Amino acid sequence: MSATDMIAGFRTRIFTPSDVLEACLDRIARYNPSINAMTTFCIDRARAEAAASTERWAAGTPCGPLDGLPIGVKDMQDVAGLPTTNGNPLMRGNIAKQDALIVARLRQAGAIVVAKTNVPEFGAGGNSVNPVWGATGNPYDPRQIAGGSSGGSAAALAASFLPLCTGSDTGGSLRLPAALCGVVGYRPSGDVVAHPTRPVGWSVISVLGPMARNMDDLLLMLRSIHGADAGDPLTVPTDPARFDDIPAADLARLRVGYSEDFGDLPIDPQVRAAFRARVQAIAPHVATCDPVDMNLGQMDRCFDILRAESFVAAFDPTGEGSKDQFGPHVATNVELGRSFTFHDRAWAHLEQTRILRTFKTRTEGYDIILLPTVPVPAFAWTQSYPPQIDGTDMDIYYRWLALTYRGSLMGGPAITLPTGAGEDGLPFGLQILGRLQGDRELLSAALALEGLFASSPATRPQIPDLDQLLPPPVDLKSPVTHPPVAPDATPDHSVQVGSAV
């Protein structure tokens, strides 16, 4: 059931927030052991809040647009009283003292936090596996990855554990798992959702955003979390109704550009074939559908430097930190950052500006740009990343994410929509880029395309059959070497680190 249908059910008293919460908890208890999407829970508080919400709906006085909706929060965002572990052994006793801003806004709108969702350690990488909670498997086949870093959120949505979840995105952390799990992941422009804990406050690389199973639910969530905050210099006060009443675009007037490889990236032949089929399905219904040259500059080196800058700021600000406290992915980024010079940093910021301006010029005359989201079909959860794509070696663990991280460089909005299944039977997600600060227009186009995809069995979103996953086909807890500490344990504050995403 969609979040919007749940709200309608509360309003008409067909069921209550308590009914929905108990249904979610029953489903999580039955199936979460098979995919390991959820980490730590706050069930007693959730039940109390659901009971209070039930009373408000009975009185006809809901406290906000999300009143009574159960949600999941990515385990890199603070929820007061719950651990924010970031999947790191030294932070498994890190109990949050207050809600992150995005969580506080969701609570203010009436949402009920049920649990945290799994991530790779400190969000580094596209496979949500860590030594504290283990791995998250794909709800369609837990032997395959769910993606990352918002992998637990994407899997929880696909499995219908919860109707809404939070995410964040630096190099594709919202879009990649959404594509692999068959849900919607939206990376907004940097000014949309305030991110006051971003380590480098003026960098647009890292953003927060909503995740849902469909566009209506995503917009419902977005309306509660968008807005400025004094702690985020990228945000400025805007119209509170900025994302209200977004209509679906007129497909007949939509001007579409596309690139199947972002200019020059290696793409698995299965992915190319699936992407071409989606383009062919869209083309007859839109005003234009043309290939666009998306080779915009030295995008990979530029991202390497900007990403490393954020990781150094978060994990090694003095240059004297020990890499031993982090897993190999974070350590790799810190080491990379130590190797760059001030001139490298200056070049990267200049190149990012050139890339943005080239993107603006190349995409004049188009409303949106279509791309694949993931360059390879889902692979085994035991594999950190694909070492090779279509004959090309990956030189660093995140290079396979180039389809999404290149899109991050422009600072504009991007979204992934589910479009049926690929040749492997797993979900195939279509990535859509919008113009800088063109969020409303992108979301309008996404609404229209979602309707088009739903009209055909070939592109209609799929629903996983979780009963096939009983008993759990794989042990996704096997990577755990440092299990979570007891809730009443004394937190270890000996190591203080930030977050790069």
C-alpha cells in the first residue's frame, strides 16, 4: 500500500496508524532476516507514537501531512536515543542525543521512526555491507547486492517493510540502490533539503533526499523535508509551497535527450540493451528524443579530488589521523586525499565549473537527459565492486558508480525511476537528469514517465515475492565481526569522526 493510500485510510478510518505499524512490524519480523535491510529499532516509542496518532485521526486533528506513517532512517542520520553507527565498529556505541534536521522535520510532519536502515561503512561504496550489521541483500534475490549507500532504505521499501525512508547521495547513494531494488530515489539540487552536517558546507557533492516506492509518495515526503537552514550555506529561504501541486508533464511536449554511457563509460551489454529498449518505449510519446554528447570534461579526476576533499575533511582534518580505525574504502579515500595538492584542488573546482557550463550548453533545447543508473547487472553481495566492466578494469572501488557520480558534479537534480526488469529478472532503473535548480520540472517529467511505464507490462514496476526467500537463502550476518553493543552500554567516545556524506 502506498503512503498516500495509508493517509487516506487514516482519514476515512478504514484502519489506524497502530494497525499499519503492527502490520509493518509483522512483515519486518518475518522477512527482514532474509534481506537484512533494517538494523536497530525503537518499537516501544513507535507504538506509543502510533497510538497518539490514532487518537488524533479519530478526533480529526492530524498533526501534519505524514501523521502516523512509519518510516526508516538511514544509519548515517541521527535519531535521538538510537545508535548512529555508520557501520563502523568504533561507532557502534554512538547514541544520538538529538534528531538530525531531516528526521526532526519528518517527526514534525507526524512520521513515526521505526528503525534505522543499513549502509556500507561510512557510506563508502555501492554495496551495503559492514562489520556491525552485515550485508543487505536484494529483495528480489538476496544473493545479489541491494546497492549503496542507501541500500537498507531501498531494500526496505522494495520489501514493503515501510512506505518511506531517508537517503543521502554523494556519488549515487540514493539512485544506485533505488535502481537495483526497483524503487524511486531522488537526488535534489543542493539548495532543496538542508544538510547542516555536511562536512564541507559549500560543496554541493553531498545531499540528502527522499526515497519511496512511487512518485506521489516521494512528493508527499519531499514537501515535509525541503527548506532552508542557517547551518547549510547552500540553502536560502524559499516558498514553503515550492513542491505543492506538481502536475505530470505533457509527454507530447517533453524534449528528451539521452546518453547510454555518459560519453565514454564502459557499460555491460545487457544494460545497454535494456536502456535502448526504454528509450525506444519513450520516443514515440515525446516531442523529441535525441542522443546527446555527455563527454563534458575530465569528470572522473574531478570527482576523485572533490570526493577525497570531503573524506579528508571528515576523517583526517589535521593530517595526523590513523587509517586503521576505518575500513579499506574510507582509508583509500583518505590516502587519495593526502596525495593531492592545493593546485589539484584548485583545478578540480575550476573543472567542475567548466563541466557545469558545458552541460548547460550541450543540453540546451532539452528538458531532461536519460541515462542508465547502474552500468552492470546486480552482482553477488560478497563482492565489494565489479573489478571489470565490459573489458575495462576499475582503478578504484567506486569507479563503477561513474554513471551517477558524474551527474552529481553539475549540482542539479537527478532521479531514478523503476522501469520493469532487465534480462536477469531484477529491477532496471532509469536515471533522469534535470537542469540546475530545475527540480520542479524534473519531478513533473518523472511523474509523466512513471505513468507511461506503468501502462506497459515490460516497464511496469515489479513486486518481489518474499515468500520465496523463506527460509533465508544466505547468511547476510556472516560479515559481522563487531556486533552492536547493548543499548545500556557506555558509549565509546574515544574516537570522534565525522561523515563525508
